[in-house]
Amino acid sequence: MCYKEIVGSDDGLSIEELADRAGVSVRTVRYYITQGLLPGPATRGKYASYDEDQLARLQLVRLLVDQHVPLAELRERLAQLSAQEVRTLLRQEQRRVRTREQARTAPSPRDYVSGLLARARAPSTMSPAPSMPTPAAPRVQAVPTTPITQPDAMQRWELAPGVELYVRADSARHYARLIERLLESARDELGRTSS
């Protein structure tokens, strides 16, 4: 579901406009009002209007409902928040949703390394500099080629000609399994292309 960012406005919103800007139905807005999750309109009747604080609260409720937070828990949490706290929490939740979406659509480490290797093997439109030797055969080095002399020193692995993996020494120990998986993916990819 797409969540619209908070946009300021001086005019009151009709229930239809409120629902549209929050990406929900009018029926959902009315349901949240009856459940005590959203305050009712400032005025009653045909010209009932809602403000930006109610919009922010409705957007926050929507985000939290999509995360399966129980309505009773939402009601209790929201009752204690000021309008400014609701806006702050809404911005945090919107950032969290965007981060999760980016992580969900990001390539796997194997796909990422495969893409790097494919680009490295693609014919270049520029000819190599005369002083640069052309590599004989692709290889993956399974041991670091840079000695560690300081705690923040970098370790380097060559995944393919022109493709290197650099990892801080202290992180290399922590992410040893991930590094090994990347190296295995590179070996597999190079093995497939060389046969």
C-alpha cells in the first residue's frame, strides 16, 4: 500500500478528502472514529471538516494496522500522544516502511555479485590502457591478500578481474559466513562462464 507524506493545508478536509489523502475508504474513517482511534470532525453535519492533525493520526493508524497492531493497543497508545508526537511517530513509521520496501526489493547477495561479475566480463567500449596487462584467467582468491596491521585495516578479496571485495578487518571476522557465501557465489559464477 502506498502512504502519502504529510502535507500541510489551512483548509478543513471533508471526510472524502480525508479518506482519499490517507488512502482508505470513508467507511474505514467512520469505523476508526467509532473505535476511538480517530477524533470526530470539528463540526457536525453536511459541512463537517477534519484537520491535518486528524489526517496524520489516521495515516499513523493505517500504518500500524497494516503491521497488525491490535486496535485496543492502538487506542491505548494514541490516547497518550499529542498531535506533534503523532506526526513524529508517523514520519518514523513512514521511513521504516520505505526501508522495509527497499530491503524487500533489493537483490540477494548472489544476484548482486552475479551482476558485478557480468558487468566486469562485459566487453568495454574503451580499449584498455597499454600499460595494463590483460588477465589470463578469472580466479577467486579465498584468502585475504592485504595483511592486517591495524584494527581498522581492510581485507581484500578478488572476486573476478576488476571486481574486488573490501571488508574492514574487525567486520571480516563478524561477517565471515557472508563473505564465504559471496566468494562461493563468485566461484560458481566464474565456473559457469568459463565452461
